[in-house]
Amino acid sequence: MTWIHSLGAEEIIFIIIFLVLYLAYTYRVFTVAKRVGQAYSNILPKFLLRSAIFALLIVALLGPSFGDDKKEIKAVGKDIMIAVDLSASMDAYDVAPTRLEKIKYELKNIVDAFNSDRIGLLIFSSEAFVQCPLTYDQNALNLFIETLNTGLVPGSSTDFGGALSMAHEKLTSEDAPSSQQKSKIIILISDGEDFGDDTEGAVSKINDSGIRLFSLGVGTEEGSKIRTRRGFRKDKSGNDIITKLDSRSLENLADQTDGEYFEINKNVNEVRRLISTINNIEGELKDAKTVDVSANKYFYFLIAAIILLLLDLVTTLKIIKI
């Protein structure tokens, strides 16, 4: 026999208090009966009966488990590929402390929210790279998220096409019927300044596969300068570069794939709404197996205790005769 709960300090203290009080009560009844010269042997059955009731309740509370039982365990989840823009514009500080630092903080919330799903991480600017393949390992994901910076990828411009094509490839590399593709999701995180030429082709592949693309824009329409170690990033003419959020391109991508656009700016943070929306998407049955388990049989002991309690209530024993 195994136990669901262990006998802790609270249970032990409760048992001791019960025994002390009940023994004190029993001693008092025995003493009174002896003083008046009456028999007190009938007290013993009541004492044993109530002690049995108490013991059965304690056993039921601890959750005794015995015998074999079968239980089917199903693993249902989604595959989520997150593509993070690491172009130079993500160092802009119109969203404090910077666009990228804000995203790193929110990415940890996203990973925590989907702890039963597989999540992968892509990084891109003009080229795309797999930072972390699809995994259930949250610790590994958070470690990779912590190391994100704009120096990890070459180039300073943004190309959505390469990142979306790679995300599509990683999500469809495993054989799965098309009916299950609805549980595969891409989250594209960027400020929306796309300078690539292959974006439309990548979006068409994603749409044809039934994969949903959700875009998360970070930045403001007013924009800001891009701080570097030597001041601010400048264009070829020597003027400070102002990077602005291009929400239209991100909205357009989401609309083409039955997805939705979300935004982080100075006044709005829609990450919670993004998490809620993805949570409402039906997951895919990943695995199902039947295992042997021990069933909690507390109710047997509880029923026995109730029966004895009723017996105690309807039974009257006279210990003093006048």
C-alpha cells in the first residue's frame, strides 16, 4: 500500500491532541463511576469504537492507494516557432529600455505560458539562423533568449523571407497530416522594416501549409535613433538614422495566413492577448499511452468511519445506575 500524503506534523499534533483529550474524558468517566460504586466496563466499547472512527478518518485523509488501475495519458500540444529580428534597428530605445531588451523579457513570459508545447527560436536580420530547435526544455530556451543581441547575426537590415522560409521548413520537416498543421504556429517579432525580396513567396508557402502566422510589432510610429558605442547610427550622408515601427507590413503578413497582429509600444503591450489567442488554438495529439497506476481508495475508509459514527450515535450505554 502506498500513500498519497505523508503523515506530517499537523496530523501528528492533531492525533496527540485527540488522544490526550479523549483519555482525559475517559479517565474522568471511570473516576466518577468508581466513586459512586457503579460498573464502568461498558466504557471500553465506546472508547474503542470512537478510536476506530478517528483512525479511519486519519487513514482516509492520508489517501491509501492499493491495487492496479489503468489510466490513459494523452500528450496534446502545439509546435511554436518564434522568429526574432536582431537587425540594428532593434537597439532603438523608443520602447524602454530598448526594443530588443523588452522583447527578451516578454519572450520568457511566452515560454512560461506554453510550457506544455514545443517551442523553437530563430534569429534573423538579412540572414536567418536556428538559435534553438523545437524543444520542451524551458531552461534551454530561456538561456538562449538571455543571450540575444544584435551582434549575433551579420548584416544590419531586415529580411522576413529567409526567416519565414526557415520557420516553415522546421515546422513541416516532421511528417504530419495536413489536418494537424493547425497546431503549428509561427510568431514573427520585429519592428516591421522589411528589405527582403522573398517574403511573399515564404508567406504563400506558410498559407498553403495551413500554418498560422502571428506577428508582434515592437516600436513606435514616431521612432527613435539607434544608439551605438560611438553615439548614434548615421546614414551615408552623416545624418542620424530614425527607425520607425512599420505595423502595416506585419499586419499584412498576419492577415494572409489567418493570423493576427499584436503590438508593443510606449503605451500598449499586447503580449497577454497574443498568449490568450494562441492558447485558444486546439493542440495536436502528440502521444497517448496507457499506464498502470495505484488508485486512491480513501472512500472505503471514509465510508467505514461514517458507518461506525452512525452506530455510535444510535447506541446508548449506561454506566451509572441510580
